[in-house]
Amino acid sequence: MKILLAALFAVVTLTATAHAGLPTDQIKATIDKAQLVLRDPRLKPAAKLAERREQLKQVLSGRFNFAEMAKRSLGPAWSRRTAQEQEEFVRLFTEVLERAYADIIESYIEEKILYMTEKIDGGYADVGSKIVTNKGEEYTISYRAQLVGNEWKVYDVVAENISLVNNYRSQFNRVIAKTSYEELVRRLKDKNEFAGAPKK
Amino acid sequence: MNHTRTDILVGIFVLVGITCLGYLAIRLGKLELFGSQGYVLTADFASVAGLKPGDPVEIAGVKVGRVEAMTLAEDKARLTLRLNDGVKFQEDVIASVRARGLIGDKFVLVSPGASDKIIPPGGKIRETDSQPDIPDLIGKIVGGDLTSKGDKKDDSQKK
């Protein structure tokens, strides 16, 4: 009986380790690091907010490919822009993401994150995770990643079946179709300045 | 002599009528007689509830193909899309199942991407987006989120 249990245990642990492959490990490592930054008591005070966000950004930017996110979010309009414009757009888009998600990410300090599924298909991977909040609510979040060299870089985050890239792409395309790319850039700049002012 | 002429005319008329009916039947039934045109891509969705084979595939409201088949692949819905020949999909297009109006007909909306790579015929659309299930969301609000609230208590007791 004991042998049977041991064998069963071995099988379970083996499948568990085999199940968590490279993309999940890399994404988990980054998210864990981000949580460490958030939990760091030295960075807790409100005065250290800017420093904390800077560290957070550095941790996340190693794993999350913001340039690719920006490119995918802009869609067909991307190839019509010059290299300089593309660079500016990536910067603006990253700022927008920061403003939109910093508060949300910071509220996830104590949450439990479970990594559920992983699917690799050629150079692409889909890692499914679940966030369990302190109140016991569950949210599914999956990361879409692309293999760049040896690193899996996340290019889309799908929260509760809503893709971040698709959400921004439809918004950006609507603005561009109604007005122009220049107007979109102006609006993004406005948003960053406006949102940035009261927080600092 | 006159009789034969009328007979021939009636014969031609009937033949034309049957051809027209046949054509209509093929068009309305969306059958294909002379082999399929265009090329095929597949896409996996978490859910395609309400979609039927034959429903259109659209970019910005313009039909560029149709849903040819729907099968189940590892708990996901795998759509086979037949697309018109001139249409090219970049590697990062996003396909989503949408409805016209709140309860209207379903269709597959494709939003063009920014990649230089084109998905080859027979390839797969990697990015798909399944709409959140409205009854599911309403259920969570009306009935309460049973799955999660209960778990939390159990967890704390276990610890």
C-alpha cells in the first residue's frame, strides 16, 4: 500500500513538474519578483511611490515586450509610421499601460497566483493563471508569449477572456478611422499628462 | 410542324426554369458544385456559441470569407474558415466572434495586425478572442459568485 502511494506521489509530482515548462517558469519568476518589490517594506511609504514604480517597471519590462504590445495594438497603421514615430508611440503606449495598470498590479500584493495551464505551439506559448483575491474572488489571466532567443516575452495579457491588445487595437483603430493618427497621439499625450498630474 | 415548334419552345422554357431553380437552390443552400474557391485557415476559440457554418468572416464590416466547419479540438472550438483568394491575414490578426446588435446573427470579426508575416493557406490564426458570456456574468451578479467565496472559507480553515 505504501509503495503504491509512493508511486502515485511520484507520478503526481513528476507530471506536475513536467507540466510547468519553461514559459510558465519564466513568467512566474518575473511575477514573483514584482510581488517582492511590492511587498518590500522599504518601498511601502507613499513618498517612495515613484521609486517603487520604477523598480516594478524594470522588473516587468524584462519579461513583457511593450514594443510588441504597442505594435500589435496599433495594428495596420504601424507599418505606415516612420521608425521615429513608432518609437514615440511605444513610449506613449507604455506610459498609458503604466497609468492604467499600476494601481491594479499594486492591489495584487497579497493575492495568490496559481499557474494552471501551459500550451506551447512553435515559438508561441499561452500560459493560463488564476488570481485568487483576499476576498476569495477568482480571476483568470492568461499570458501570450513569444520566444525571443531563450526568453519568452509576453506580448498580450488576456484577463477574463478580454485581450489587452485587442481592446486597445479596436479603440486605436476607431480613433484613427474617425480622425487621424496624429489625433490619436495627441489624445494619448493628453491622457498621460492629465492622469499624471494629480498623482505626483 | 407547328406542334413540334411549340413543343421545343416549351421544352426550352422548362429547361431554363429548372436550371434557374437549381442555381437558386445551390446559392441559397450555400453548396459548392465546382470545387471550393479561396483558401482555408483554422482558429481555436474558447467558445463560439451561436455561430453556424456558413456565417460570414468580416474585416471592418466587409465579408472576406465564411465559416466552413466547426469541430471540437481539446475542449476548444476549432473553426475552419474559407477565405477569398485576395485576402491576406497577417500573423497577428485577432479573430473574435461578434453579434450584430445585442442578439443578432453571429459573425467572425477579424482585426488586421501589424506583422509583416502572412499566415499561409492551411495555417492557424493564433490570436482569438471569445466574448465574455453575458448570462455567465449575470449569473455571477444575481446568484453570487459561489465558486470563489466558498473556497476562501475552506482555505482559511485548512490553514
